[in-house]
Amino acid sequence: MSVEVTEPGLNLIPAGYKQTEVGVIPEDWKCYSFGDLVDYKKGYAFKSDEYGKTGIRIIRVSDTSYSGIKDDSPIFISDKLAKLYHAWSIKEGDLIFSTVGSKPPMYDSLVGKAIYVTKKYEGSLLNQNAVRIRAKSKTEGIQSLLLNHFRTERYIDFIELIFRGNANQASITLENLFEFKIPLPRLEKEQTAIANALSDVDALISELEKLIAKKQAIKTATMQQLLTGRTRLPQFALREDGSKKSTKPSELGEIPVDWEVVTLGTASSFINGRAYSLHEWENSGTPVIRLQNLTGRGDEYYYSNLQLPEKQYCKYGDLLFMWSATFGPVIWRGPKAIYHYHIWKIACEVGYSQSYLFYLLDDMTEKLKRSSSSGGTMLHVTKEKMESTKAAFPSYEEQTAIASILSDMDAEIQALEQRLGKTRQIKQGMMQELLTGKTRLIKGEAHG
């Protein structure tokens, strides 16, 4: 391909392309201001005394995440009242923008985040602090094409420039938002081709997400059956004479006759982590595991050169438990480390499987989160409470077999999650190529 040299040795632009404020794009494309492409309608400030439990759904900014509309705690307005507010209804294909939220890169609560309305929410009404966007063009797929421009790093960087307020209480004006530049092909069929290509990948991502959710639901149900003995693995279900093993009453309800109820403190030891003062942190040495290092919220470690008792260290494969604010078990997959105060190390006693205990704690954690009034956040449990909690245990061999089944299910889910991650990366790469015209699906006028 020939290139146009705009300055000696610099800024090489391929033939058939041009430099614009959004970068290099095809000559037969045009850069538009967002506001010139769309019509808009600001959401309405509904009164809280009009809310009900049935009727027509009202969509608030708090009902939206980066990926769509949530159904956690929906609010409604009566059908009769809704007729008065028809002008604020949304339909499939609309885009909803939030004008309040948090600064980048907090995607789910991001100010200026764009949401695509699916058929499920057609006819709902839009509340204040949100804006309904509809493209002026009737080109097939244009709304989807526009949405993809609001999924780029360039858009996140743009929001970073225009937001007002602080990290948690940010806002934007439509005047500023509508200045965002969007490069588009002049040919409608090329716009549609790009939208369709990206939508195909979105469909694959959606199917993978649904499959992962299904597999996780199956795993949860399997845990509940196997960890209570309501379902037995075939090799443990029968007596030597071939008859089915019976159950017996216990303080936890009916359990298999060959299982026993013991406290978690009997099955294992809960070893406290250590609190640190600021002057004890180092820039190198033994890493100190904090909650954020186990939850994915942060990968930066503090370090310590203190010589501690061996029980204060954990090694690869050890079972840890987060007990304050963030809650639940984790298998440590890093090097030898020290664990912080809000984490316990759990060491199993003889006859008790660490893998089985992990799944037992995982199931207990999910039940606690579901029953929590805070929706699973900011939970707290004491060591004494955990040690006195009772659970049913089969023989060591059956514990190991159950854990192996659940571990295989985890491995399958993890493989799907890795595939999902790669597919999302592919989508990002496609967006970089297609939304800038670097890769053309249909030859434009200058190429024809």
C-alpha cells in the first residue's frame, strides 16, 4: 500500500486515508459530533409517592450497569399514571445515558455510561438524571454502531475530561457530551456491515455469559446436594450387601447414617492474621496479603521483613478465609506470603479434606450473602462463631470424591471464563479496526 508522507520521516498516512481529530480514518468517512447524529429526551423527575409495586417500570440511573439494566429492586408506576408520561417511554434499540455517577474508570457507575435498551424493557419510563438517545438516521444497526463508540477507551478518556464534581459524585452536561466526535462511513451499507460484525461477537459473548451462569447454577445446586448428603455418589451410596444406606436425624436435619456432625473448630484450626503498623511496611521482602489482593480489586502488595512464627505464613495451595467486609474462602495461588489481620489461614485436622472444607465454606458463604440485608456486602463474622459452626462430614474418601466433582465443575467454568475473556479481547481488537476504518468490510467510494 502506498503512503502519503506529511512530514519527513513522520506521520505516515496510508493512501486513501486522512488525519482527523480522532486519528487516521478513510478519506470517504466523515467525523461527526455526537449531538448532530441524534435526537434526545431527558428523563422525568417522577415523584416517589407515585411509586408502586406493579404497573409500568421506571428506569433509574441506579437501575443501570455498564452492561445493561438491572432488576434488583425495580420500581413501578400505575398504568393509569403512566399514560400521562408516555413521552418518556423507551423502546428496544434506544440508548440511555447517565448524566450523574462516578468518574472513570468505575464502569458500572460511570457518569456518561451508555446502555442499550433490549425488548424486555420496551415501554418502561425513564427517570431523571438519564437521557434517551435515538439516532436521526434510520440505517439498520446505527444504534448498535453508535453504542460501540461509547465502549472505547477514547470515550472513557473523553468523559475523564468533561466530568464535573468528585470521584463519587460526578456529572456531565449534554452540551459537553454531544461534542464527542464519531467517525462514520458515508455509505449506509458499510455502517450496517460494521454494526452487524460487532453484533455477532456481542451475541457470542452473551451466549458465553449465559452458559457460564447456567454452569454456575448447576454447580451451586450440586454443592447443595452433595454437601448435605441428599445425593450420594454411587460408590458411597450402598452397603456391602447392595442395599441403600439410610439416613439419621441430627441437629442439622436428616444426614446419611455414616456421616457425622462436627464443629468447624474440630475439623480445622482458624489461625489469625497479623495487623501491621505503617512503619513495618517495606518495599521488598515477603509479600503481605490484604483483602484487595484476594478479591481482584488490587494487585499491589505491601512487604515485610519481620521474622514471624511459621503459622503466620501461607504457601501456595493454602486455604484462606476473608472474614471482614469482604467474605469467603480462597485457595492461595501465590508464593510464600504473610496474611493480614482480616484473613484467617485454615489448617485441616487429620481426617478432614481441605478441598471439601473449601466447598463447604463456599456454600455457607453464598447462603450468608443471600440472607444478608446488605446484599452480601460488608459482612463480618467472628472466629468464635466460625469455630462453633456445625457441619456434616462424610468419610475422608467421600470428602475427597465430592471435592473432586466440584473441582472439575470449577475447572469447566474457569475454562469458559477464559474463553469469554479472550472473546472480549477479540471484540476490543475488532472495534479498534472497524470503528476507525483501518479494516474495511465494504469498499468505500474512494476505493471503488
